[in-house]
Amino acid sequence: MTTLKGEMTMSKDCFNIEGYLERINYKGSLDVSKETLYNIHMAHALSIPFENLDVYFKKPVYLDRESLYKKIVANKRGGYCFEMNGLLSIILKGLGFKVSNLLARITIDNGITYKAKTHQVLCVEIGDEKYLLDVGYGNNGLVAPILIEPGKEQEQFYDTFRIIEVEKYGYVLQRKVEDEFVYIYAFDLEECSPADFLMSHHFTSTFSESLFVNKKVCTMPTKEGRITLTDDHFKVEKDNKTSILEIEDDDHYNELLKEHFKLDLETIR
């Protein structure tokens, strides 16, 4: 049995690298390299849905390694940023990557307003290069790592991203929409402690005005675009074209959830 570096061999029903790699359909290299980093990130993003169903149904969400593994790997669920990026951080550290866990500020009004630090992202260093990783944004976010090199445009399948520097908050991730770049979130490279994530997670999952408390969201990128299921519609973005199907009722919602995300609402709520 392959184990994470520095850890003892565990039984098959405990945290192990093979289970995670099978979950993301990954059979590539595990060496500490840019290629491995890109391929694991993309495999995770394309295989595990972003979903907030536990938060929406007011079920407890735990961020310890055993709980993350049980939910996302063993039970084949998805999760939101603290779960998705939390699990990826544990995996990459176990493989020997130098990982920093960061908190980002979602921006609105195209950078006019910066919200509180409530979104977990990762920074991975390989040699002299630093990469931003994020498999848990859930709305036209990264599919692969992006080099933290201000001003450099970087393409990922159907999208183009770049990072710019801002005086007050450090860096901002931007996504190109038509001919201009729109703000996604701001971040700096100060590593946060587990307590910081617990506080942000508690706020995001309990605050009465939080999106995740008030609306079901399940979404995944594809190589051609993205699929997104919410309370009222199922949206398919493919080859820069969008189709929207209105949700008829709970049964219709659950049919789409099972068909496209391999999740069953009856076993979750």
C-alpha cells in the first residue's frame, strides 16, 4: 500500500492515497513536479463536484482529515472550499509538496468591494515558482493551478485567467470575459492557521445571509465548459454556448443531481 510521506500504513478503510487517486481517476506520476501538480489539480476539479448540500440542510461539516476523506472519498460526495481545498492540501503535503493554506476575499462590483476572508485557497511552491491552487471556488474558477506571475495571461481549456497586484490586498485573481478581465478574489501569501479556517467556515455555513445557507449549489467544470445545478435551474455551458433548463420540482432536481453529479438527495438531507 502506498502511503502519504511521513505516515504509517493504514488499513483500507482509513485515509490512504490510493482511495483519493481512484476517486479523481488519476493514474499519473506522484513525484514533486509541476506536471504532477497540474494533473492532480485538474483530475480533482473534473471529478469531484463543488456542492454545499450539507450546509444547506444544516448538517455538520467537519474539516479534520478523517472527516474530509470519509465524506469526499469514501462516500463519494463533493464539498465546498474548506473541504475541497482542505483535502487537496493534505494530499499534496503528503506527497511532499510545499503547501501554504491561505484565505481569500471574494470581490464584487468588479473589484470595488472586497468582502471578508471567507474563501480557502492554496499556494504551492516548486523551486522559485509559486502557484495558486483552488478546486473549491464553484463558479467559473480555476481548473488547473495558475502561476503567480502578475500580468501573465494563462489559458485553461475554455477560460483565460491572470493575477494582478493590488496595493491593499496583495494579489487578485481575474477571469477574462469577452475582452476584459473581471475580478474574482483577492489574496495574499500569509499562511493561515487551522483556527482561521474554522472561524471562516463557521461564518460561511451559519450566517443567515450566506449564499450557501440559502441556496443549493452543485457545479463542476468540464473540458468544454461547466454544468451547474441550483434550486431553480440546470445550466450547461459548452463551447461558449449556454443552455438552461428550469427545475420542475424536487423529483426533477434529484434526477438531474443523480444523472450529472452522481449524488442522491434522499441519502443526503
